[in-house]
Amino acid sequence: MSQVGKTKNKSDEKLKKEQEKAEKATSANDPDVEDPDMIDKDQDISDKDPAPSDPPPANDPPKDPPKTKVKLDDKAATITQFEMETYERIRVQGKTNMFDASRVIQLSGNHLTKEKLVIIMEHYDKLMKKYKIERG
């Protein structure tokens, strides 16, 4: 390629760059002209707003509720912290099988009942979490 051809190509490139700069400057001053560099590629530019009742897409996993509170059913909510601590103290001592309800009730000083033992056994993990009792 000749020296003249190289110079012409460089001049063409400079001219294109100057034109692009001028267009950008014009679009910056004109609010109706959008700068393509400023467009958010992830932005939904469709005219249709999704209806609020539309279900989430099938490929999105369901969002877990916040894990700050332990939700208990009505029966488990009747167990007090004292009763739970009493049960755990007896369990850790290892003096009896925890399924021997009459012995557990006796060791609790009759603070626990058979019904409460069943509820504690059904909801043991949740109650331990609720009352922040460390497993012994």
C-alpha cells in the first residue's frame, strides 16, 4: 500500500471519530436522543407491564421466608421455656428413657404432663431453637 493510501485511511478514521463525537455532543444536548452507551441492557423496554397476578417464572426457585422467627403450631406454642429447659435437663442427665413418660413426669417434679411430653417430642428442634437452648 502506498504512503498516500495509508494517509487517506488515517484521515477517514479521524473523520469518523470526529463525527461520532459530534453526534454524542448533539445527543447530550437533545433530551429526545438517547445515548446508546447509557442504555441499561438488562432493562425491560417492553410497553407491556406484567400483571401483578402473573405467577413467577417456573425456573425461579421459590423464595424462603426469613429465618428470624420460629413458627410453631398452636400446641407447640403452649410449651413454656421452663418446661422445655426441664425436659432438656432430664434428657441430658440420662437417668431415664425419654419415652418412659411416667418417669420423666416424676423427674420433672410433675411440671410436665404426658400431653406436653408428646408436644415437646414432636416439636423438639423448633422449641430448642425458639428458646435458644444449647443441646447438652
